[in-house]
Amino acid sequence: MRRVLRFLPLFAAAAFALAGEIADRIAATVNEVAIPETAVRRAMVVSALTPEPGESPESFRARVLDALIDQLLQYEEALRFGPPPPDAAAVEAAMERLQQKLRAEGKDPEGEFAAAGMTMEEVRDTLERQIVVQRYLVERFRPVAIADEARAREEYEKNYVPERQAAGLPAPPFEQVAEEMRTRSQERIFEEEVSKWMRELRARSRVAVYRIPIPVPPGRTPVVISTAPAERRTPTARIPSFTPSPAARP
């Protein structure tokens, strides 16, 4: 489950300052709800997603936007079932974990929030939405993620042993790591079920991603990201109708 939700937690700074003239354009629409470029900009600054080695800024941006689209779809689906709002204690606990994570990385939480253009209240709202999503996913898919003995052994043989061998480490007998294998198998099944559901959810949703220029380091030729549908151009209307949150509980 933790790997499925990797895109949700907030804050690992990759400080991209987008040009003002594109800040309020639409990056994508999801079922007629706009994701403004400001939301993507914020997520690139504060998302726990970080650029992979050698990953270009445009590829990183596309990956962040894709996560925001998934996140919005999940949130809309969760709201259909009328979930109760998280209590204040849960939100504050998530905020505390987030701030601790930032400090551990040598960052100033308030500075990171400011760099993303977010007030403390907006950060809390973001965390609250992500708690709603996380709880919905757990309630919906955890019951089917049952790890029996056979699946635990399959996890051990197909994944755990090869991982240990690749690291040059001996693999302890299954009996010594059986509980860990059950947990790993349960998480893997959970991830597979969520991924399958997300593919189905996307297939029946109306998602449009637009082409938007982003800044590049000085001395380099500006680039324009091309994403499907490639022939579309970004509208310039100011439609900040929804700012999907890049935050969640770790």
C-alpha cells in the first residue's frame, strides 16, 4: 500500500518557479474539473515525488501531473460514498509528520509552504483530502488483500530471494521471515488491486492533458511539453476551480 500511495505525501522541494503568464492556465481537466498550472507548480515544489536521476524537468512535471490526475479521480470517487471528514487530531498528526520530515531533510517547513504559495490552512486542507483518499482505499481494497500461506511463499520465492541474491546476501529460510512475507504479499495484492481499479477509473473518465511551456535553466532552449491529446493547446482562461492536493499521510 505504501508504494501505491507514494505520490500522496507532501514536500520534497524541487523549486520550480513557473512564469507568471502561465500560472493560471489549465494543465488538465478531469471530468470537466480543471487542474490549473498553479496546482502543478505547487506539487512540483512540495510533492514527495522527486526527479529520478537523469529525469528532465518536463518528464518530472508530466509525472507529477499524472499523479495529480489520479489523486483527483480517487478523491471524487471517495466523496461519492460520503466519508466523514477526518478529525482535527488526525490532520494535526499528519501535519506534524510532514514538518518532521521536512526538518529531517534540512528544510524549513514554513519556507517550503511559502515557496509553494500555500498557507497553513491550505496545507491542512490538502492533508485532510489525502486522509480521505487513503482511508477510502484501505476500506475498499484491504479486505481483498488477503495473504495466505501460498501467496506468502510466492512472495518469498519470486521476489524476496531474488532481491537478497541481487544484493549479495543470503536468504533466510521462509519460516524465519514468514510474517514479513505475508505483509509484503498483502501490500503487493493491495497495490495490484488499486492499480487495476485506477486503470478502470481512468478508462471511464474524461481526462484531457494540455501542452504547457515550463521554464528551463538559463542558456537552454525553452521546451514545450507534449502530452495527449497532442493537438490541443492550453487555454488561457483563469479557471482555478480545483487545486488537487499533493499531500497525504506517509
